[in-house]
Amino acid sequence: MAHRGPAGVPQTTYLKDYRPPDYRVKTVNLQFDLDESRTMVKSLLTVVCNHDRCEGIHPFVLQGRDLKLHTVKLDGQQLSEHDYKIEGETLSIIPVPDRFVLEIETECDPAANTELSGLYRSGSMFCTQCEAEGFRKITYYPDRPDVLAKFMTTIVADKKKYPVLLSNGNLIGSGDLQDGRQFAKWHDPFPKPAYLFALVAGDLARIEDRFTTLSGRKVTLHIYVQHHNRGKCGHAMDSLKKAMRWDEETYGREYDLDLFMIVATDDFNMGAMENKGLNIFNSKYVLADGRTATDSDFQGIMGVVGHEYFHNWSGDRVTCRDWFQLSLKEGFTVFR
């Protein structure tokens, strides 16, 4: 397995070298001011030391790539360039206390991001893909799967261009701002690694349904597509409800949020991605026209929708320690 070293040069990673993180991120508060070529991202991290690992003084190390760093604040105090070190893809801060709050403001260019990793433009919409190391293209962060945190995400964007603003979890606030802009605030109450973060902003049609869990909870289901594809989502919605019921009856696993969302986009570098509560799909695995779709098309949609939903427990709530366990989470979910 390879990763980029401090100088940005690919280096081989060995399982025997795994070491638990020196610090845990408890909560993440993200604020996005979306712009096609100049998106501003503010992150507020509450961090605690892993006392069984912090033997002496260890730097707090974050990863970032293709970012313009504006400010870094530690417990409200702005740091100078002498207080931290940037080398390749790493930002290191030392010394830090056992508990602290870190504020970072960065800038990224979604329109220039042709890797389809991190925050990028998909046609006229914003989209993200963070598995395996895409989150570091959004902001500086300890971008590894064994760092789990609760996320709060606020998105600000032009209301006419981007009437739909989505992220992980439950929508807890929204409204209009000055100059034709709007905001949406999302809260995910369950700790997750950064690779499961998701954001979508665009002018999309919404198909809505409801699902009642075995315990009687009401869950809202949304599928978002381009407006001209609105009539091609029925099979995907039926497949989602069947997967939710099967997971309850077979494994006793109820869905744990109030809302489950699927977004279909033509520009996606994977078949689909199991971001917590906000799955992003290649359109091929959501859209089906009964007049032209084949049996294979319908089977493919049912299989992928079910697979990504099953990840809610085998991959999202229970996730990888490191990327050597990728086959474990994927293999177990395929088995389910």
C-alpha cells in the first residue's frame, strides 16, 4: 500500500508499522462558502490527547493537499508561520496541550480539481469523494480511518444556482442570507472518519418516500437527480426500501438517522460511495427507464443500492482501523 510522504513523494506503507493516532478529534465544525474556483472552508476541531500514546511531546499532524492556507488558531490564538511546519502534505503543530481547539481556514479550487477526489465540480453542481484520502483536499485534517469525530457542517451558496445543499446527518437549520445566498446546517450525531464525509450542492429534483422501521420510527428517504431524470428513480427507491427491511429482518439493524439520501451524478469516479446518510452514486446505478432498461440494469441497481445501504453498519458505524482492512469491510458487506 502506498501513501505520500512528507515531501509529497509516494512511499510504501506496511501493516507492521501501524501506530494508533497520538490525538483524537472529538468534534468537527465545518463552514463552506461555496464558489466555483475559490471555495473557503473553515474548520473548528476539538482535539484530545490519546494519553496511552502521548509519551512525551508529540506534534499534532494533519494532512492537506492542493490547499491555500489562510489562518491557523490554537485555542483562539492565531499562530504565525513559526508556530507550525508544512512539509509536503503534512501540517505539524508542536507543542499542543492535552486538550485544545484548532481553527483552520483554507481555500480550494473545485473547478480545477480534475481528480474527482475531494470537493469538485460535476457539471453544474458541487460534489465530493473522500475515500480514501480525498478529505485532505478540502481542509487540513488527520485524514486516516481510525480518527472518528462528530461532524457539524454549514454550507453557504448562491440560492439560484444551488437551491439544494446537502451533507451528512440530519438537517437542523436553513434559511436565506443577503445577496441572494442561503445556508443549510447539517449534524451527524455519530462519529465517523473523514473518508465518509460528503457534500452536494446543485439544482436537483427530489423524489421522496417514507420507511417505517420495525420499532415504528419514521425515516424520510430522498433521491436527488437532474430534473430530466426524475421519472427514472422508482426502481432505486424500491430497492432501497427492500434493503432496509432485509437488514432489519436478517440482522436486526435498523437505520439510525431520520433521513437517508441518495444523489446520482454522471461524473463520479466510483460506482457508488457509502457516505454516512448521503450516498453518492454514478447515475448508471440509480436511473432506470422501464421502456429501455434490461434485466441486468435492474439487477445492477438493486445490488449496488443494497450494498451501499448495508455499509451503514458494516463500514460506517463499524469502520476500518487502517486501509489494510478495506477488503474486510467490503467483503463482509458483499456477504451481507
